Amino acid sequence: MANTQAGLPVLVAGGGIGGLAAALALVRQGFSVQVLEQSPEIGEIGAGMQLGPNAFAAFDALGVGPRARSRAVYTDFMVMHDALDEYEVGRIPTGEAFRARFGNPYAVIHRADAHTSLMEGAQATGRVGFLTSTRVQRVEQDDAGVTVLDQHGQAHRGLALIGADGVKSVVRQQFVGDPHRVTGHVVYRAVVDKADFPEDLRWNAASIWVGPNCHLVHYPLRGGEQYNVVVTFHSREVEEWGVKEGSREEVQGYFHGICPRARQLIDLPKSWKRWATADRDPIGQWSFGRVTLLGDAAHPTTQYMAQGACMALEDAVTLGEALRAHGNDFVPAFGLYQRSRVARTARIVLSSREMGRIYHAHGVERLVRNDLWRGRTPERFYDAMEWLYSWNVGKCLAQG
């Protein structure tokens, strides 16, 4: 066991969902944790997110299952419609049979509520400290630990570093230095109060309308008092990866030919957040001695599988289990963690790219898409989802 510097924490770069989940996993292995967050406050931007059964398995393993469950909205089904003619492409029930198959429900939640659940759990341990307005600039390491230098010239010493600093990870840039891949797809996100949301779309479901080079998503949040609205389109501009305030005029300029029932979604929000999306090609190494990556820093993905945050939660649980398996010896534990996660997360990244193509099909490809799931039973849908939703802590580590 290589942790001889009593009193030193493990450092976590990033106070988002992945960083807080990592902090909880580390505390459960007996460590204290120092979270370094570049923003002035610990928080979460965004709107809604979807939680598969694998996410609930992770929340439970991190000790915050009841908190997250109390804030989630449990859907009755997932449904895909063709945005041109309202054809129902596929419907997947997420009720009792779904829960029986995967051991957990399907739900939707506001990102801030998921983050709050993790934050409350971290604070309750009394072993997680936070430094805000602290941006990692450089990482140095030796046989006994790591030193993180921030933008103020301050040095932070720890036993190890978890780089959970998001899609533009400074930690990844230092150790990997690979380019990102701008998709050209722009995502607009907003939350709309129930009173302003169309009655004919108030379904207790994760709903998507798929159209040529675009799609629209909606689902309830916070007990059905709000609705998450997400619209995605292929930009006509040259995009740069980032987030900014959206323009109502811009989003109104897309979605031509979309059926009126779906198109009304873009007329609802009073304000939008605009994401120009990107991902990175999967990599086979994200652990470097006493430094490892987690969440979007390790495997940034597009949103089409609705699994970005879920994968970060799984990462954190797997990291903790790898440390347990190796007696808290960081270097071999980080190696096991990496081996356990690379193929699964790469599958998410690559599947998400392909799912984006399926969603945005046009012409004959649209007809093929609409025929893909015709007549498929719920059990066949569940079989196809087995690899994704059956994940749990008991089988998270790579064998051998």
C-alpha cells in the first residue's frame, strides 16, 4: 500500500457531476478529498438529463441513491416520432417489466438536482473540501504524490489526481494533447414551466422527434412542474466548440418542414443556452502514474445516447472498486480502472455518433430508419439495451 503521506488528500480537478461522484467514491475508500473547481461557485449548468438503470446503480453504490431518486421523474415510456409526419418510429415501455429486467427504473432529472444530490452526499461525509476559482495549469508527480499548480501560482499537494475537468480538460491536454472533433451540430436547451408547455405534449415520457438534420426532445422535470426542451440542428455556420447564450432568431431559422405539433416546441422558451458540440476519438490510455481522467475528460461524447453523465457516474464507482481491489495502491488501481472502462465508454462515443446519423436521416435513409423498429416487442428492445443498462457495481471491473 503506497499511501504513506498521512493527511494528504486525493485531488479532484472539477466539481461537476463526475468530480463529485469521484470524491464520494474516494471517501468510501477511506481518503479525504480536495476538489479544485475553476468556476467561482460549485454548480451545474444545463437543463435536464436522462438516467438509465445504470445511473441508479451508480448512485446507490455512491451512497446517494435515495437523494437522487427523490428528485427524479419516473417515465412511463421512451418514444420516437418522425418529425415530418408524426409517425411513431418506436416506443419502449419503462414500467414494471423494464424495472424487473434491469433492476432499476428509467427517469429524467434536472442536472442541478442530480448535482445537488451528489453535493449533499459529499458534504455529509465531512471529508471533501472545495476550492473554487481554482484552475489547473500544470501537474507534476513523483513516487509519493502529485502537485497541481493553479493559475494563481499556488501549489496543491495530493496523493493522486483525478482529472474530471470536463470536455476541455487541462489535465487531458497535458497528458494526451489530442484534438477535439467539432460536429457542426448545435444544441439549444431550455426549461419551460408546465403552464407554458403544450397540453398535447405533456407526456410522462422521454420523447424525441427526429427530422432531417435535426431533432427535438422534451420530457418532464421536477414533478412535472417544468419541462426540458432540447433542439438540435446541423449548423450552416463554421462552429467552434463552446457554450453561449442562444438566439431565438437563429433557432427559428431551422426546422423547416417539421410538423406543427413538434415545431411548437421551438416557440416556447423565453431564453436558450446554445451548445456547439464536439467529441474526441476514443483513446486507450487515460491513466498516467498517479493521474487519471474521468467522465468527459476521459471520453467526451455527443448527446445522442443520453449517457454522458451516466458514464461519469459509472467511472467513479469503477475507480473506487479498482482502488479497493488493489489495496488503495494508485498506480495499479488506475490501470485496472482504465482497462475496465475504455471499451465500454468508447462504445458509447462511437454509438452516439451513429445514433446522431440515425436521428437526422433524410431521404431513403429516413425510410430505412422508420422501418428499423417496426413491430418490435418491448422484450426485443430490452435485449438490445442489455449491454448498456445491466451495468452494476458487482461486475464493473475487468476480469484478468
